[in-house]
Amino acid sequence: MSKPSRIVIVHDSIEVRGGATALARLSAQLYKQLGFDVTYIAGGEDTGDLRKEGIDVVGIGTDKLSTGSRAKGMLDGLYNDKTVSVISDWIAKNDTPETAYHLHNWAQTLSPSVFKALRPVEHRTVMSCHDLFNVCPNGGLIHFGKGTPCQLKPMSAACWASQCDRRSSVHKYWRMLRQVRLNTLANFDESEMTFVCLHKGMEKLMVRAGFSPPNLTSITNPATGYVETRVPAETNQKFLFVGRLNKEKGADLAVEAAIAAGVELVLIGEGELAASFADAPDNIKLAGFCSKAEISEYARQARALVVPGRWPEPYGLVIAEAALSGIPVLISEPTLLSDLVLEIGIGEVFNMSGDNNLAAAFKTWAQDDDRIARLSHTAFDRAREICSTPEGWAQQFIDIMSSKIARAAQT
């Protein structure tokens, strides 16, 4: 099987402020460590740090949609000329039959135009579906106003009528127009790209929502534990929330339930709800953005991780990171890993339909050391079933790329 001579990462950004960018960077670093030449093409400017690892970096120089004027952001979000120009120019000057491409996220900077830029090489391209933007205009299959998962078929008449956007009806219709442009440029139903979901549950959800490219598969995300030895969670008292502090992640639900249950809760992350937690009681600690090392210190004191999302979050890397550390997971039903968490016994699922369900779960978990010990040991022993090792994750993508290169050489 022919291996790539070079792997080109294409992603919205370089600076790490979210899980998708962390994974895009990790893929570049792992491919380099495995002996491949690597180029990283991203919106924004080159920060220089990846170059120190021998990775070529091409900064497109475009801003995130939330930066600058609203009108410019909306126009660039529909179609970014600079994305097409820079990527097309790189391909024209550097592409070979053995060059493979790994597309990550596009919705914050690159715009749907990235699919036009990559069309000449889509037969040698894989895309990681970190979110649901390829099928859902608002990227989450959620009604943000109601805070509930959306059951409508994306782009249907009912979808057009639904005021599900977190900002306004104007922004909703802009998202719909962007989806029209995306579907035209990406032509998913006939695309030669291989689209990779984060697990089978996400793949089934996207297919059910209408996403049906010829080449669709799943590779679980890579994860490492916060610590190498099992956290004795049953001896700890603090519950942990790690993620963006917003409503779809359910940060407010976690705080309200912790206050009602009288348990200690540590919130790690940033977001629009942070200011509203400033006056919370002493049992709520707002830690803000933390490095992996800082999170590890909080993890050692954790009794459980709470994941109270209101939306069908595709993966939730923190779930795997906590479970690998022996920290049980208390997870909401909409989160797509909830079935697996329950199946292998690394945590429990709470129903969001009742106002006090999470508070009741907090109280039970705070008092039942035997339950926590059992879940902790099972999590530490079996968490690898919901994630890949970093090296194994990279190798699975390399195998797909190699197959695509070999297939292209035969045509």
C-alpha cells in the first residue's frame, strides 16, 4: 500500500482554544513524529510554534467570523476568496500524486469555499467531522432558544421556519444560506472525500439527519488520562465540570444542581456564563481556563466528572480523559457517548426532563462511596473502549490516506 509522501492539514485556526484545534495540531505533530513531511494550512496567522517541530505552516491570514465587522464576517462566512486562493495556489505549486490531505474544521474561518479549493484533490482527502456543521446549519442539531435537541430534518421547510439560532432570526437565515452554499460546493452525495465521524453513534445520527456521502466511517478520538494511576475517586468530594461555560454545555445546569445538592463543584473553562457564576456560593469554584497540568491537579481531587449538555455533543474528549484517570462520569442523555458510558459501566446517565434529576444524582453520588469506587475501577480498566491511543488514531487516518492514494494510482 502506498504511503503519503506528505500530509497536508487544513483547519480553521492554529491557536489552541478548543478541542478541534487541539486535535488538528495533534494530527500534524503525530504525522511528523511518524516520519511524514507535514504542512499545516490554517485561517489566521502562523504563530511559529509548529515550525519548531519541523512542520511547514501556511497562514491564510483570514480572521474568525466573530472578529471584525459583522457584514464582512457574514460575507466571508458564505464564501472566503482568500481560502480558495491560498489553498489552490499551494496545491498548484506543491501537490503530487502521493500527497494526502486531512481537513478538520471549516466553519469559523475557512468557509464552505474550502471544499472548492480541495476539489482537485478530494480523492486523496479525509475529513474529521468534529461537529455537525456538515449536516446541520447551526452545527449542533439543537434548538438554542429552547435548550433542547432538534428533531427536525435539516434544510426541510420546518427547519427553515424554526427559530433555533442562538443569536437572531437574521443569523438563522444566514446559516441556512451558508448551508445551501456548503451543499453546493461540497456536493457530499458524490464527494470522493472520506468523512470520519468520532464514533458509530455520531455516524448514525448524521446519516439519520440526511448526511450520506459515499465514503463515511468512524474513528474514535485520541485521549490520554489526566493522570497515569487511578484517581481514588471514592475518597474525594469535588465534582468536576470541564468545558465551555455556556448553555448548550449545560454549565448553568451543573451549577444550579450543585447548589441544590450542596456539593462542591469546580468549573474549568471559559464562556459567556462565567460572569453569572461570580456570585455563586462557596461550594462553586470558578477555575477559568486551565492547562492540562492544572486540570490534572483538579482531577486528583475529583469524585466525578459531570457532563450535563443540552445538545447531542458528538464526542466530549473530557469524558475519555476523565474515565482513563478512573474518574466516573455523570452524563446527560443527549450526549452521544451516553449509551457507551452506560454500556461499559464507566458512569451513569441522568434524565434531563426533571428539574431536580441532576441534583438528586449529585446527592446520591456524594454519599455512595461503594458506587463511586466500582465505577472508578471500571472506568480505569475499560475507558480505552471509547477512545483511541494517539498513535493508533493517527495510524488509522494514515491507513485511509494510503488506501486512497493507492486507489487513485490505479485509475
